[in-house]
Amino acid sequence: MDFSAECSAERKPVPRRSAWSADRWLKPSLWAASLLPVVGNPAQAQETSELFAPRQQADAVVSGTIVYGQEHFVGYSVQNAQDMLRLVPGVASILASLGGNSEKRGIGSGGDQILVNGRRFPGKSNDISKVLARLRADSIERIELIRGAHEGIDIRSDGLVVNIVMREGASLGGGGTFEIAGRGNDKGSFTADGLASYSSSIGALGYTLGIERATWSPSQTNNARWTNRHRDEVYYRPDGQIQELRPQNWSREFDRWAFTAGLTYDVSSSVRVQLNGLYQTQDATELNLMDLTRFNAAGDIVDQYLDLQGQRKGLENTWEVSGELTSPLWGGDLTALVLANSDKRPSLDDRERTIDGATRPISRTLITARQDEYIARVQYSFGLDTNLSLSIGSEVSYNRLQQDLVSELDLDDNGQLERINVPAANALVEEDRGEVFFETRWFPPGSLSVYGALNYEWSTLSTNSPFNPGRSLQYLKPRLDIRRQFGSQGQFRFLVERQISQLDFDNFVPSYNVLDDRIDAGNPGLLPEQVWRFETVYEHRLAADAGVIEGKLFYESIANAIDFIPLQQGATLVSAQGNLGDAWRYGFEMNASVRLGMIGLRDAMLTTNAKIQDSQVTDPFTLQPRRFREDAKFEYSIRFRHDVRSLDLSYGFDYENRGRPRDQSNLFSRDLVRGGETLSAFAEKRLSPRLSLRAEAQNLHTGNQGRDRIFFTTNQIDGEIRRLGSYRETRDLRYAISLKGNF
């Protein structure tokens, strides 16, 4: 993916100017073509090290924007943009949250908090989290931390925005990045993967090509961060006697290939066209071997058998194409963006049972789904004076999900599978959505910045379901973000906003429940959550770039909260995602990222996050108040990193605790789910200015995931308990050794 430098390298205060000022558009060049080394010779690195002792400092603070130049990273082991951002206080939590936005609503003015040359990367499946590893460190001129509304930045943020400014220098030729990794676990599994990216230019045309293979699931998907796992599951009768023992061993293979390409063409010094493309294949196969022993009321064994479940998630195919045009127009700036993506994802689940040496099938479910999305967005920004800028625009999109579900069971226990009738097995969901918006950024005299927006959205949902064929929706979405700067260190933020959630079309159609081996119904009448969010934040950046501390209070008033509900479909009562009614959530969050030089650990950084919250919604089965399904009363994380520059070495760990068990309900059971704790660690050695060796381990703390369940005879509304269940799970320790660098 390709970006150009759009802003000057000067690091001094400049008068504010409107977003449409022509001098903002400088002659672009290919950042990735730069071959400038990120560090000089050892003597030069030592000189710079002494200059910034006892700790590195940000280069400048300008109008709430903190600037880190290349000098800040001299002597550190940095090969790409990810390495650089990990050294900046307050950015680790942003990096950890990347990669989960493929389901975000349209493109909008929200999104990831990391920009390149003041702009978001124009993609969804092909997002910024995949780009950072391919941005060479020596092609980056500086990193800016933007703490307020900023002219020329059309992204809205709840806090910090990171802007990566690339170097100029199209005449320097081509260059790229690479990573080669070997990955294994303590069960003897071993795979290899890696990535490579190359960028260059031909005159005003720049191009980037990339290829990546991944054999570990993404780090954001905590539930899938395993290759092997073991589960001890026990079922009890209501009186507490053991009814079944179900020890299970799972194995998982994951393989993703991604091919990326980007083109930029500078029509003139102020007009740029950018195209990006992604093609990706993804395959995940899981095998579960369960050895079941069943007891009667007297404790005698009455049944024993072995179940083998095989589930394949792929081969999933995804493609995405996006394009962007930026140009001055009538004294302002015009941005036009188009995006199209498609995802085909078959899923097959087979189960067979072995009793006394004889094996027979017990179930087979095949789901074939395709989801398409097409988006076009136009935005025009202009300035009224040096302190006030406006943006107007519109966005239209079309979304479609088409799914076919075939399920077979051995209904008469004869060893043969028979097809069962599933309502809405051949499902189609379509949405046409439009939005118009008005945004303003105001910089009154003093240290105040104000961002205001008013969006009006309308959409039409249609399905082929006989239960709810379609409907039209309209929403008004205001937002007000006020920030007050206190010198170069303190900032107060106040936000009020109405948010409309993105509906997951998978909830509209029937799905196969892997854990409980059943078909869950879809709900074509589902409505999006409507949330009024209020938050106040105080952020304090410590002197001499020693870190940042932030405290946040938030409150949410929620209408049409989404969770499982009992749903009448014809003569059948089913459990499906639905709208519960009104709910609320409030809490406090504390974030800190602090350098530890004060205790003698020079170039060490400790990053912590802690959240305490409460929420309330009426459970649709018991009619009693409870917390939201995914809300933990508390959760926290600790990240530590220490760079020993004298040894060209860095090491650290990440720890997350997702709090107490979470109450989760559906029509047939009530669950308390333990998310548990996760611990990972790494060590990295710089072998040369362009080459680093990294070792890392995941699942160092693996034994506390689990669930306690209550199963009901008919359903939870009737309340008669049929049996109880409990399991505890351990996951494999995973490790990787990788070699990464630039060429």
C-alpha cells in the first residue's frame, strides 16, 4: 500500500490554517522506495544516545500534537512501523486493538486510530493492521500523536490519533521488507510462514506488491489462540451425581495466504489517485476427539463410546478492491472513495461415533455463505476562516448475505444420515443504506478545540424469510467532542454521541452451534442497538516524554440491546439473537504508559489498562436484571517492554485478565463463562541495522478457561433443571522464532 508525504518536516509552531489551504499539498513521493538506513554507524548512535539521556524525548509539542522524529528511534531495534510505534508511550493499546474492524458500519469518519500521511488506509478486510508490518522504518520521517481536532485530519477519534508521516524521495529506487518465521508448540507441532513486500516507482506511478502466509490465527482472536487444547468436561444430575465424563482433545490447523497490491498516481502536485487490492484464502481445520463414559444413578457405567468431530472452516476466499481520489476543488478539498469486497466461506462439520470397534456417522452439517459489500463515499472540506473548517458529504452502500445450510442426522439410529428440514435454510439478506453528514472543526482562541457532526442515515433491509420479509430504518446520529488543552501536558475531553450498531447478517440466518451440536435459529427482525454514549477523560503526559496517564468515566444508555431471546417462529419456540429493550452501562477506565527510568530501568516501558464497569439488562428468560453477556465486572492488562540498547536487545511480556465469570443465557441453558488469563512474552535481538531475530511465546498461562452450565428439561422459561455441566480447559504453549528485516 502506498502513501505520500503531505506535510512538511518542519518541527516548529506554525499558524493554524484552514483545511483547504493549497500549501498543504506537497509534491508526493514513494515512502516505500526509500533506502535510507534507520540508524547510522555505532559512534553516531552513541552520540545521539547521550543527547537524549537519561530517556528519549519527543521532538516537539505543537498545538496538542506531539512529534517523534527519526532521532527518537536511533539505537533501537526497529525494522518496520510496528516496531517504532511500540516505543511510543500510549500506543501499545491501540496496536493491540487493530484488526477487528472488518464488521464496522460502512466507512464513515470513524475507524482505526492509526493514519498514514493524515489519511486512513482505505480498506476493511485489507486494513491498516496488515500494512504496518510492511512499512519500512527507514521510509518513515516522523510519527505524530494528535490529541485534538486537527485541520486536514478527517478522522474522528475517542482519544489519541497516530499519524505516520512518510519520507519524500521517489528517486531513491525500490525496497522492501520481509519476515520468515518458524512456529511450533509443546505438543510437537511445527509450521513455517512469513511475508514479503516490495515497493518502487516509475515516474509518477508508484506500486507496492506483498505476499503473506500465516499459520497462527490473528492475535486479536483470543478464543482461537491455540493449536492443541485439552478439556475436562463433566455432566451432573440435578442431585450432584456424576452422569457423564467427557474428556476432549482438540487439534487445530490454520493457514492463510494474502496477496496485496497498491498503485498511486500523482496526476499533479495536488491531485492523487490511489488503488489497493487484496486476495486472501483462509483455511482452518479442527478435530475433536471425545471419550465419553456415562453412569446410571447407582454410579455404574452404562455406556462408553468415542466421538470424533471434524470441522473445516474453509477454504474461505476473500477479495477486496478500493480506490481513492484526492483533489483540491473550488477552494476546498475533495475526497472520493469506493470499496468493494466479497467473502465466500464454506463450513463443514462431520461427527462420527465408535462403539465396540464399530464406527457410524451421527451428524453432518454443511454451510455455504457469501457476503458482499459495495461502498461509495464523497466528502468535500473547506475553510470559513483560519479557525473554522466544514465538511459535507454522503455515503451509500449495498450489503448482501446469501447462505445455504444442509443438515443431516441419524434420526432412527440405523447408521444412515437423513436430511432434516431447517426453516430458512436457503437465506438471503440485503441492505441498501445511505447517509448524509455535516462535520465542523472549530479552534476558538486559546486552547480549545471542538468537533461536531450530524449524520442522517436511512436503510432498507429485505430478506426471503417468511417471518420478517423486510423493513426500513432511519436514524439521526449527532456527535460533539470538546477538548481543552492545559499547556503541553494536560488535556480534558468531553464526548456525547449517538451510536448505531452494525447488524451482523449472520444473526439473521440459521447457524450451526458447534459446541452443542444443534441448529440455532436466525432472527430476520433484528434491530440495531442505539446507544447514547457520554464520557469525560483527563489525560496527562509526563514531563520529558516519561509517559502518559489517562482516566475515563463513561455512561451508556442503550435501546434495543442485543442478546439471545425466546423467539416464536411459526409453532416453534426458538432461541435467537434479538432485542431485549432498554439497558445501561457505566464504568471507569484507567490507562497508563510510563517509562521506568526513575527506578533504574532505562528504556523500559510499562503499559497498563484497567476497567471497572457495571451494566444492567432484563434477562428475557428469567425476567430478572443481569449484566450484559460480554461484560466483565473488571478486566485489566499489563504490558512490559525493555530495550537494552547496549546489547541491541529488547524483551517483554503481555498479560491480560478478563475478570470474573460472565453470565450468558439462551433458551436451553444458562452459562457462567470464564475467559481466564493470557500471558505471552518475547525477546528480540538486532543482528544488523537491517536485520532482527525475534523469539516469542503465547499461552504461557493456559489452565483457567472454563464454563459452568445449567441445562433445562424443556427450556429456561419453564425452569426445570435437567442436568448440570462444567469444564476446565488447557491450551498448548506456542512459540515462534522469526527473522525480519529490510532490503
